[in-house]
Amino acid sequence: MREISTDLIIDTVRDMCIEANLYLSSDMEGALKSAKDSEKGELAAQILGQLEDNLKIAGEEKIPICQDTGMAVFFVSVGQDLHINGNLTEAINEGVRRGYKEGYLRKSVVNDPILRVNTKDNTPAIIHYDIVPGDKLDILIAPKGFGSENMSRVFMLKPADGVEGIKSSVIQAVKDAGPNACPPVVVGVGIGGDFELSAILAKKALTRNINKSSELPHIAKLEEELLQEINSLGIGPGGFGGSTTALAVNIETYATHIAGMPLAVNMCCHVNRHVRKVL
């Protein structure tokens, strides 16, 4: 059985927090450039250009690409043949604590949803665990700002609502969000499972490379159709109009009950941050 120390996990998570908040992934950078080049609206193209400039400045000056450095969300796959020398959850939270302090990242977490006293270190993180074969530790961080998070929706659809019900619900969620989700957005959609799993699927969908469609042909078709319809809404970058409301629609699915079709929508602005490390 392979053993891994919590010290390595802490250092890795610390570095991931900083990297995710200072640099955007290459697929997102490429999508922004492509959107700017194809955008017909003069103001919309100007805004997309400013977003590109912001990314360049952040990288050069080592400052966050967004002032909302988010709540640290993790998807962690633990190999069943791996032994961790210590408490994994505590190690991840210590890594977040150090990363947000040493990276001079804004601390946005409060200790109680009613009392709202800031924890001053951006912990605790939100951690989703999965036990998998092997002896590796796969850590995926996705810091999530709440401008777009507040626009999340869950719809408990009926099976009879079908594909058209899915499409109308997703589009309604984007319409309701309008400029508040800081478009251009990536639209994460979770279909299936139950109430809470659909939301986790939607969040995880945001971490998928936006150049990669679903492996399921009928879902890939739905992603493409939704992207076209969303970009015909005219919301545009910053809500100022244009044909670039969304950069991508990513859908994840799971088995569900015969009597239901849970659907969740989780949007993220163009600062769709995620970093993955395998130890």
C-alpha cells in the first residue's frame, strides 16, 4: 500500500489555491479570444478585449483575475490502495488556509450563515470525496465566486417534461441571471440523480474542458443547441448586448428515479477557475 504525507497535500493545495486564482486555464483563455474575434457587437467586443487585458495584467503582476477569490470547492478522488498519513480533510483546509494567506487572496467565508463572522482564512472548504481504484490522490479545486453562484437553480422536472422541459428551464435560468452572473458565462448543467446530486453534477460540469463535448451523442447535441439558443438571447458580455452570453454549456448526467428528472443549473463567469493535481 502506498503512503502519502499530509505535508505534501498541504503544500499542493496551497499552490493550487494561488494558481487557480491568478491564472485562467488555456481553454477559457482561448474561448475568450475566439469570442472577441467573432463578436459583431462593437461594445461587446470591447468588453471581451478588456477581459483579455485583465487576464494579462493579473498574470504579469501576480494578482487575482477576480476580486472575488471564491469559496474553495474540491472534488477529491482517493485511491482505495492509498494510505494518507493524517487527516485528509484537515490537510486540505490547512492548504486553503496557507494558500489564501500567502497568496494575498480575499477571505470570503463566514462561520455561520446567520451570525456571519468571517473565519479570516477562507476555510472551511467544500470537499466532495470519491473512492476509486488505485493508489493515487486526485485533487481538483474550483474556487467559486458568489456573483454567479447566487444565480444557481434547481428544477425538479417530471419525466414527461422531456428535452424541451430541460431546454426551457436552462434558458430561463440564464434569462433570470441576466448580467448578475457576470457574462460571458459557462453554464454547468446536472441532469439526473436526485435533488442534491443534480447540483453537484452541475458544479462539476463547470470543471470540464469547454472544448470537449459530452461523450454521449444526445447530450452533446443538447449542449450545442442550448449554447446557440443562449447566445441568441442578446444578454452579451457584462449584460450590454451581443452574441456572447455563454462560452460553453457543459452537461453531466446520472441515473435517476422513474418518477423524476432533477435538473440543476450552476453558472460561472468567464473566470471559470479550476486546477487539477494528481499525487
